[in-house]
Amino acid sequence: MARTPSYFTKLLRRPSPKIIQNPNQQFRDIRNTGCGNDSQDKSQHSSEIVKEICGTIRSKPRWENTLLSDFSGVNFSDSTFLNQVLLHQNNVFLSIRLLYWLRSTFEYSPAQSTCSLIFNALVQDNAAKAAKSFLQFTQFVPEPAALESYVRCLCESRMIEDALQVFDEMKKTGVCPSLETWNCLLLSLIKEGYTDLVWELYRDMIESGVVTDLDTLSYLIQAFCLDKNITEGYQLLRQVLNDGYVPHKSAFDKLLFEFILDQKHDRVPALLHIMIAKGIKPDLYTYQQIIHGLCLTRMQREGLFIFNDLKNRGYAPDKIMYTTMIHGLCKMKWIKDARKLWFEMIQKGIEPNQYTYNTLLYGYFRIGDITKAQNLYKEMKTDYKETLIAYNTMINGLCSHGMTTEAFQLFKQMDSQNVCKDVITYNSLIRGFCKEGKLTESLTLLRELVDRGLQPSCSSYGPIIGKLYELGLIDEVKILWNEMQDKNVEPVSVCIDENIIIGLSKKGCIETGVYWLAYMVKNRLVPKQRTFEKLVAILSQRDKLDVGLSVFGHMFKIGYTPSSRLKDMIGANSFDSGLIV
DNA sequence: ATAGGGTTAG
């Protein structure tokens, strides 16, 4: 089958697309990597043959079949000669291919210096995957310095697990890595959001006696932000400033974003002033993050104000800025303003891309303008239309307005176009079918979702459980509840109605309440007082008071005082005997 | 002139 656009989009979704590019264009001549100088050619005669062989390998796609007969006089067991061929190949991937061929044909094993050159070339070209398989294949052990570059290369290719593994092995051999490598790992961990590993690595750093620098501290500030620990993040920033240094702009940006998310709006201008005073100019990215944060916390009006203010001050919003703002407006159903920005953007010569289209598409569905949504969808380029997210937006939008038939049509189309579905695709349809009372269809989809190896979420079960409960099919509900627990699906409140939890518990389905309360405790959530009280009462009647009490202890800590009603329900003795503390 | 950032459910 021909490579349809969706084939490419699937490839693009993979983390490391670098290697997919044409190796002939991307990779450099390994002689130019500046490592090793043992490639001096002494024999004029063999030098010619080396060139010829390299030329053949470069030009003949299937040279493996004919190389021996084409060069029948050549002694392919002479390792000095073969090293020269490898080193003179002007493309590191071709060198590797030759190496593999030599190995399988002659059991040739390359000299350390050759391995080193090839390996370094791969690392320099950021071909992390190739470098990894090269190491596996040759069992070659690089020098510490080369290993460090390799670790950084792995980081840049987002192969952080591999990077950490190599790094650990390095340390075990007694090598102390350079600060640059430590920092590189820290940054990668932050990009992946693995903050616990950031702190672990940082402890390691300190224990190893590494002296940290400004980069390290900037990363730590960001790690604090990711942990939602803004207070400490900000403190560290102040400390660095007091010591006379200025952290990275990204540290400021992240702090600003977290201040917004945390509704600490008064801190924002103050921090912006500090930035400017320290010579760091807030840029479009900074403001985009601020606007994005405002939109996430339902403060689109303020976001729009800043957006317009920026324009007045001469900033030219870019495509992402427009998309962020349009999305915020669509979310609050301000479609007029959203459309105004959309056309303004186009007029400025900025073409909408798949993000922008999706955003407006979502907006039309949000206000229930199906016709406009469908027209916009028709207008989209095939590359934009046939993506997972565009399909999800359409399917969900249609389902929200009772058009499950049309949605299911698109759902089937995804298969024929080789677009992978995800849990959102399924959940949207499940919800749509349930709303129309089509339980069979929903359950079929749930089965399909699980069979495909996708992890179901609470939204996969919630609508079905709700419908089953409505119909009084308690046994069926129980089966699904058990399945949810088996699959570690969290019973998120927005997906599962609290009344159902109570209803089920009352009907003898105690596990429901237990499971739900355990979830609330684990996530430090506060159930509605009445729901909580009813549940505790039910649990106490059925010898499950321990769970109820554990939640109670948690609520007690946050300052909730038990009502007399609750005391009556579960009996004053429990309080007197000091169970709750 | 660097990069990064934006889209889909509940």
C-alpha cells in the first residue's frame, strides 16, 4: 500500500524520528569527526582499492551480493586493510552495514580504533538508536569521554532510561562524569516530567561531591515548579539572585506559569519586573504561557486582555499564540471573538495548521454549530483531517449532539485509513451511545478497547455504569466495578456519579464505597460532606468502619468537624474510644 | 538569529 499521510503522522508521533531521515544526507564522513589519527594511509596501491570498494558500496544498493566477485583479488581477511575501508566510507551507516557484512561473512571483528571512530560519528550525529545497537552488536566498550557524549546523545533523543543506565554503569566503573553530563540528565528528566528522578540524581550529585552551577540550579527551580512546589522554587530563585547570579529564562517562565495556575496573580507582575531588572526580557513564549495558564484556570477574559495589550505594545502574536487564545475563547463559547482572531490571523498571513483548525472545530461543536463544524472539517487538508485528534474532536463533537451514527461512520473510517484510535476515541463514542440508550454498542466498544490493549479510564466505564444502574441492572454494574478495580482504573468523581456510589453501597455492593473512598483518600480529595457521611454510615453498619475512619482521619486533618448527624449515624463510641485521630 | 509553547473526553 502507498504511504498515505496518516502513515507519516503515525511515524511522527514516535519519539525519535531523527533516524528515519535519509541516512545518505544526514550523516557525515566519519573521518571528519576529529577523533583518532591512525587512518593515515601508507600504501598507495591499497588506497585505490579502498576508494573503489567504497564507491561500489555507495552506488550499488545490493553490493553484498557482488562485492566478493567484483573484488576477487582482494584479501578480505586483512584487518588493517578492512579498517581503512571502514574509515574511508563517507557515510557512517554504510560503514556499519559493511561492518555487519564483514562480520557475518568473515567473522571479522573491527579494531578498537575503528569501533571508536564509528561510534563517535554516530554519537556526533545524534543517532542514538544506531549507536545503541552498534554497542550491542560489537560489544565495544567506549572510552569514558565517549560514553559521556553518548549519555548526552541519548538524552537528546529522549532515551532517558538508556541514558540513566549507561550513566550508572559509568559511575560504577569509578568514573566521575562531568557537570555538563549531570546537567544534561537533569534537563532530560525535567522534560519527561520525572521529578522524583531529578531529586534522586541531585542527591547523587551532591554525594559525589560535584560542584553545581547555574544550570543545575535553574533546573532545580523548574523541578520545584513541576512538583507544584512554587514556594521552594521561588525561594531558590531568590537565593540564586542574592548570590549574584541570574537563572535561565525557562526557570522564570515556569515560575510565572505556576503562579498563574496557583491563582497567585499578584506575584506575576512582580516576577516580571525582577526578570526585566536582571536583563531577561519576557518574550512571546513567556506571555503565551501566561495566557495559556489563565485559559486553563477559566480566566480567559484576563488572557484576552493581555493578548490585546501585547498587540497594542507592538508584539506580533504567532500561530501558537493565536491558537492558545482562540482555544481559550472557544472553551468559554466566545465563538465570535474566536472567529475574529481566526480571520485576523489569516489576514496577517498566518496559515492555520492542524492545531488551529482543531481548536476552531472544537469551538463550533462547543456552541453546537454542527454545520459550521462540518464545513470547517471539509475545508481541512487531508493531512490535518486524518489525524487522531481531528477524528477525536469530530467524533466527540458529533456524539455530544446526538449524532452517533455519523460519529461511528468516522470511527470506522479510521481503521481503513490506518489512523490508530486511542482511549479518547472510544470514550467519546461510549458516552454518545450511552446517552442514546445504546448499551450493547457501548459495551461492544468497551470490550474492543480492552481487547486492543488500551488502558481504559473512568470515562470508559462511567457512562455504562450509570446507564446500567438507571436500569437497575446491579449485577452487571458489579461486574464492571470489579473489572475497573482489576485494571486499576481510578473512580474519578466527574465520571462516576456520587449518588450511584451510595446507591450501590446501600444495595449491598459495599466494595463500591470502599473503592471510591480509598481513591478519595489516596488523592487527598474531599468528598461532599453529605456523600461522605452517608457512606461512612453504611460502611459502619457493615463492618467496614476502618475504611470510613481512614477517610475521616484525613478530613479531620484538613479541619473538617464531624456533624452531630454523623455521630448519631456511626455511634458516639467510635469517637470516644479514640479511633479517629 | 537559537528553542520552547498551542489541539481531542470527563
